[in-house]
Amino acid sequence: MTGEVLTPKQEKFCQLYVQLGNASEAYRQSYNSKAKTESVSVEASRLMANPSITLRVSQLQSEVQEQAFWSRMDSLKVLADIALGKDQEAKPSDKVAAVKVINSMHGWDKQTIEQTTTHKADKSLAELLTNGSKR
């Protein structure tokens, strides 16, 4: 660490933050706080700004990731083997499904539509609608 030893409450905060993913709730539980939401948020932010705390949180997150039975990367490797035909038992439909899942994991399956308008086009549309309603 940075040389600073964490207090037992700070260590508990770090562990709860990694477990819960919420600094305010981790602060509330580790410090047994009944303070207002705003105060808890400020104190949790202050702790998260402490380099010793952020280093410990990173260490704990790394440990959790190493202990995970199955990681996102493991999933990608298996799916890539299927999609690339390295799995000899995979049918063509399995390959297509694997590619779809990989795309979904990366968010590439979301269709985005870009829409741009100009003031002139908006005015013309408004005029069309106005003129059309007078008929």
C-alpha cells in the first residue's frame, strides 16, 4: 500500500464496497452510520478519494476476479472457438449463435439510428403541417 495502514472500519468499507458496488452503502454499514444521505455520500466520496483506500479496493477487486470460477474472457474464448470452427462438433447454426452472443457481450447488437435535422427542414415540415390542416 502507500505506507498508510487502514483502520478496521476503512478495511471493512473497502470489502463492503467491492461486495456491494455502492460506496454510500458500504460507508453506512462499515461505520454504522445513521446520518443523512447527503452526509453519507460526502463521507463515502472522501474515503474513495483516499489513495490507500483506492489501492486496497483495487487489490480486493483483483482477488475477486482471480477467484471467479468463470470469467467473461473464458466465455469469449469458448464462443470464439465455436465461431471460428475450432470446435469440430459445432454446427453452422452454433457458429452463428456464438457470433450473436459475442456481439451482444460487446453491445454490438444494438442498432443506433443517427438523426439530424436542420432548422430549414423543421420549418418546412411545420409549414406543410399548417397548410395541410387548412384544407
